[in-house]
Amino acid sequence: MNTDLLRSSSDKHPKPTDIAFQYGTAGFRTLGSTLDSVLYRVGVLAALRSRKLDGRTIGVMVTASHNAAQDNGVKLVDPRGEMLDGSWEAHATTLANAPTTEAFLEAVSTLIRNSQIDLSKPAHVVYARDTRPSGEELVRALEDGLKAAGAEGRDAGVTTTPVLHYLVRAINTKGTADAYGEDTQEGYYKKLGDAFKELVQGRPPLDPIIIDCANGVGAIAAEAMSSILANTLVFDLHNTSIDKEELLNNSCGADFVKTQQKSPPQLVDVLKPNQRACSFDGDADRLMYFYHDENGQFRMLDGDKIAGLVAAFIVDLVKTAGLADEISVGVVQTAYANGASTKYLSDRLPVKCVPTGVKHLHHAAERFPIGVYFEANGHGTVVFSPSTLSTLSSHQPSTPAQDRAHKHLLALTSLINQTVGDALSDMLLVEVVLSHKSYGGAEWDSLYEDLPNRLVKVSVADRSVYQTEDAERKLVSPPGLQGKIDEIVRRYEGGRSFVRPSGTEDVVRVYAEAMVRSQVDELAFTVAGLVYDSAGGDAAKRPK
Ligand code: G16
């Protein structure tokens, strides 16, 4: 690498003096206007990561997903399309926080030395961004970093996070026995479309599906898929104003539906009783279904309900295909999973609980022959292990029913994005199951009844003070706070509550659930109050 070039270009992207950056739950995420130096340095880091891995292509996604329009962020994607290896997250944070160009150069050479990176290796990086206004300039900073580090960059343009993950795997497996698909966005959509058509062939047509695109990049993805599926499934697209930046995730999108537990206001008059609708988030990797019942009551079908629906469907297919002795299914959740869903699932299947963050869920799911993982907030997918894929490809069905189920399982491996959750692919998966089961929203919803729950955000001066253990279900710091929470939780029937710092927003999150709706709000706000007081908050601004 040319140190002079690195020095001169780094000088053009100085680090703001007053900000400490942290590679969190989903990469760096904060106000877009503060991220220029981070993007430049991520460009350099991505080049080094690629060289470390013999020139395999690394992905960089510029997005702040569910956050407000003024935020932005960046995350790296490893060669199989999975999240950046945990050990490199620390390197990312170190490079991002070097206060000066000289300190940055020093951190880069330490990384090269300690990680034994061979600089004669090539470096390849593919990158993309969502529709956020700050994205264009941030991509320019990233490109400066790639250029300075001598990497060959491929610009995938404005697209969704899951498309970028797909591209990374498709590029790295091209021409091999594990080829994942054509390395273009069109190739990806065609792959999903073909698999969907095969899976619903011969089934009665589905009613149109209403999609809230959160005024983000999912609108472009859904539009493209809508033309591919024109005669199979009709998309009724809403919140597609990608040009109006202030509308992104604003009173719409998956996070709004999950946290507010109501329909986006723009859809209230559109929805007929029992009509299925779903919301994507700002980069189209979360999915939330909902409907209004006969009484006009909002009913949410979140990530937990998706996991229940999909896992049961796959278990049935495996059995019908005659593969129950060879392939088993497991489910991964986080502490946010509704207690009723955990009970429903663990009565039927092995269920594992891991900390928040797709990377944790994905890795845990990879340990099952077929791993179904969904966060309650709608992030998730299904992963098929290499040995399951090989069992599927060599299986010889002995009856027509086995043959049909076997073909459906194979088609599912194409329909489902196995690198990361994709709202579009997940939506098609749900539609397949609903079609096969002849379920509407109400039948799906009746799998189990959610316990009333509430999620509250608390602003504190320093959220790093809040540290957890036991898959984030218990606080170990600040001392004494968990004991107080336990004491309060005991007063509520079926009560459960936990506290954890967000990795994507500057807040502490409080989750609570209990048997009775009115009590759950009281429990959530009592715990939120304890958190607020523990941070020495101003009594007048206590959460209510
Ligand atoms: C990201 C992560 C998710 C996580 C969410 C919220 O989602 O990919 O795994 O559930 O943040 O995390 P936290 O509670 O730490 O803020 P997204 O959609 O924002 O990329």
C-alpha cells in the first residue's frame, strides 16, 4: 500500500474530535453528517480484510436501516455473505477512532502486522447504499478509502441490504460447485421469483398483498419483484416516496408497526377486515405482517409469528419427504421473543436464545441442520446446513407425495436468502406457507396468543454503563439494578422484563411482558423509571 497516498487522502477525511465511534449491533450507526472519516477508514479496512482472505470479495453496505433519515451507517459483509467476523469489529472501531492521520496510519500498520496481512494479495470490495440523502457523499468517502488502499471496488448502486449480502456470496462462489446464483440484482430477483412460482404452482391464487415500503429502498425492490410475479401474486405498494427523504421510516415501516403496535396511519383506511398487509424497514431486511380483524382491531404478526409459521411448515415438509430421521429443525430467538411464542415453539422443537443482533442468531442457526431464526422485530431467515443440502440433493423419494415435498424443500433453498434475512424473500416465504395451508391472517394468528408486551426507550448519559449477561436477560451493571428489577417483576402475574443498551441508537431499551395489558405498561414504565434514576436523570423527564 502506498503510505503517501494513504496519508494525503486520510487528511481529506479528518475524524471529528468530539465523537467516539463504535462498531455496534449492525456496524457503525449515527448521524450521517458525522460519518465521513468512518466511511473512508472502512474502505481501507475492507481492502485489508479482502487481502487477509486471499482477495475474496468483501461487502460494504451504507445504511441506517430502521433509523431516521438523518442517520446513516455502514457495515461490512464477509465472503459468504455473513456479517463481519467478530474479531474484526474491534479493528473497525480502533481504525475509526484514531484521532489523527498519523494515529490512523499507525493503527493500519499494527493491524497489518498483527493479522499478518500479505499486501501483495489483491483486494476486492462490492458496495451499495440505501436511499438516504447522505449516502451518496458517504459512498465517495468509501471509494477514496478503497482507492488509497489499492482495492478494486464494484459499485452495486442503490439497493437493499439483503441484495448486497447476496451479491457478496454470489461473486465469491461464481464458477464453483457452491455457486449461489447470478451476481446481479436481477439474477437474485429472478431466482426468488422462479422458486416462488414453483412453490405455489397448482395452488388457488392468493389475494393481493398490501406492502408498506417505509418510503425506502424496499419500494424499488418490491417494484422489480412485482413485475416478475405479475401473474402469480399482485403487490399493492404503499409508502413508496423514496424522493421525500423526511418520510423514510416516518410513521411507517416495520419498526413503527412493531414498537407502536398499530398499522401505519397511511394504511388504516386501505385495509379491509382480515386483509393481509406487511411492512418493510428502510433497507428492506425486516418484515412485519399485520391485519385488522372483523372488529377493526389491529393484529400484529411479527417475527415470532413468522418463525412459528415457517418452522412448522418446514417440519411438515421434511416429514412428508421421508427425511425426518435425517434432517431436524431448530429455532433461534432473542430475549425479545414473546414468552407465548417461546412456549409454542419449544413444545415442538429445540429453541435457543442468543443476544440481539443478526450475527448472533445466524451463527446459532447454522448449528442446526435447518435453523429458523427470527428476531421479534422481523429480522430473520432460514439456513440449511451443507450436509442438509447434500442430503436434499441426493434424496430419492419413493412416493409421489414424498417427491412433491422434496421438490418443495429444494425450491425453498432458492426462495430463502441464506446469507441474511430479506423482507422480500421472507414475505414470499410467508405467502407460500399461507397458500399451502389455505390460511388467512386470522388462522395464522391463532397459532398462539401473544402475551401483552411493551418496549420502551430510555435516554441516558452513557449507555455503555448498562452491561448484560445470559443472552441479555440480566444486567450485571450498574450494580444492584437487576435486583430491583427482579423485585418489581415478581409483583406481576407472568411478568418478565429486561434492560439492554441499544447497539443502533443512543438509548437503553426496556422490554416487559405480563398476562394483563394494563399491567404490562405499568411494569415497563416502572422498570424504565428505575433505569432513568440509575443514570441520575432529571426527575422532570422521567419516562411515563
Ligand atoms: C439491527 C440489527 C438487528 C437488531 C436491531 C436493533 O437492525 O441488525 O439484529 O435487532 O438492529 O438492535 P438494537 O436493539 O441493538 O438497537 P437494523 O434493521 O436496524 O439493521
